[in-house]
Amino acid sequence: MRQHWRSLALCFAVSFGVAGIGGALTELGPWYFQLKHPPWKPPDAAFGIIWTTIFCLCAISAWLAWHGAPTSGRRAKVVGLYLFNGSLNIFWSFLYFHLHRPDWAMWELLPLWLSVLWLVQGLWRESRLASLLVLPYLIWVSIAGVLNYDTIILNGPFVQALQQLIPVST
């Protein structure tokens, strides 16, 4: 039983490691606050609550799926699905908040969304509860995609952000 609690702690550590990296890339500075947002956007304080809930559910989901997988190959699949998704989650934050490119983040959103769907599908065989715990994440990424799109429509084009990163000498 002690091993199970250690693996749960590890799942939380990895989950919040991904969250921490994404959070470190999320710069809510002047650039973000000058963006026009759609009127339906949740308040900024809600994002922390939403993401904390999602990362907690993912940690529990990974733990359940890991212990539900009967072979090392299937456990490796669980780990692979989560690592792939985590890297895409971090990359989205990098594009949107660090590079100030919501337009590029929108392109990356499809692989991110598909990776969450793959988690739902891929975990079903190991633990139905683990799979169901990922559904709020899928719903949130879908909502975030619409928010991302609306932000692009209200603020684009984002060429000036790229010019700030790569100064062009004349």
C-alpha cells in the first residue's frame, strides 16, 4: 500500500511540474492586459482554480490508469500519453503567453486537443474512472480554443509581437 501512495505523490509531482512550467511561461503583463477579450471570458482568477482542478484530476487519473494497466507495456503507454500531452500543454503556453502569439497557439491547439482526446480513449482500457477524470480537461481545452480564437479575431494580426522578438535593422 505504501508503494501506491508514493506513486500517487509522484503523479502529483509530475502533474504540478508541468503546471509549474506552463505557469512560469504565462506572463500576465502589459501585453496580456492590453488585449481585447470577449465579454464571456472567465475572470483571470478563475483560470488558476480551473487549471489546479484539471491538474489534480490528471494526477489521480494517471495514478489510476498506471495501477490499472496489467503490463509494463500498457503502463508505458499511460506514461507516454501523459508526457506527450504535458509537452503540448507547455508548448501552448510558450506560444501564447511567452511569444505573445495567440495565432500560433491556435494552430497548436488542435494537437493539444487531440492529445487530451487520446488520453480519454487510451485510459479507458486501463481504468474507466481514469478516463472520465480527463473529460473536464477536454471540455476546458475546447472552451479555451474558442477563447483563443475570439482573442485572435478581436486583436489580430500579431505580427508586431514577432517584430519585438526579432528586431529588424533598417
